[in-house]
Amino acid sequence: MLQYNGYNIRVIENKDNDQVCAVIKGVFYELGLPLVGTAYADKDTLSMYEAYQDPRSIYYVVEKEGSIFGGCGIKQLSGTHENICELQKFYFHKSLRGKGLGKYLLKLCLDFAKEVKYDVCYLESTSALKTSHHLYKIFGFENLNGPMGDTCHHNCDVHMTKKLQ
């Protein structure tokens, strides 16, 4: 377990599923994001622990005193056999934002992706999440003209990649 700014950062455990799902769905309600064609409707959102059990995937949670406040993960991009991972389900409760934990978690995820030898990291987002887009740019992500893979996120209108090697 790692610590940053008074919070524990660790790999997701089975007992975390309900809390992680609540954080993800809570951000959608808070910001009025589309519920269809986004991570909100993914079956994985209900069973995050199970979704990240492949050796080339990981999901980190941010917790304090037994409560989960956010998380972010890396997983093989669905719908492609290329060596591309996807940065997934990067959501923070509003009380966690602005404390530097996003940068910390993003670096952890990208370091993991390099460690398991992915060539490229892909992500999808929506225009409404401009603060996160700024963070991605700082880390070297570049905009694409359209989606990659088969994520079923037709309401995500921002697509970005970063070369890892």
C-alpha cells in the first residue's frame, strides 16, 4: 500500500466493488454526464475487482479510513489485438479533487502499463471533463480524431493516446 497526501493508494480488492461503483456513478450524477454509452453503463462498473484480474491489468483505489474516494485503472483495449492498453474508470469524488492524487494515480497507471510492456495507452473522455484533459496533456497524451477499439462508449467525444515505449 502506498500513501499520498493522507490517503492510501492500493490495488482494488473484492470488498471494494460497491464503493467504487458508487463513486463512479456519483460523478456521473454530480456532473450531469450521459449515463448511456459511457462507463456508467459498463457491466464492469458493477464488478470492478473481477474486471481487473488479468496480469496485464490493474485498478488502483484511493481510500481513507475504510472509505473509497476514487480510482483509476489500466486494461487491454477491448476490440483490438494490438498491444494497446486503455486508461479506464478514472473517477474521483469531489472531495478528492485538487489534492494532487490524480497526477499520482495517473503516473502509477502509466508506470504499470510500461512495466507490463504495452506500447500505447488510449483513453476516452467527454468534453465536459476539461480539467482531466489538461492533466492528460501534461502527461503527453495527444488527441485523436476518433475512437479506437470497441469500448461501446459512443457518448465519449474525446479520444487520446500516448506512446509508452
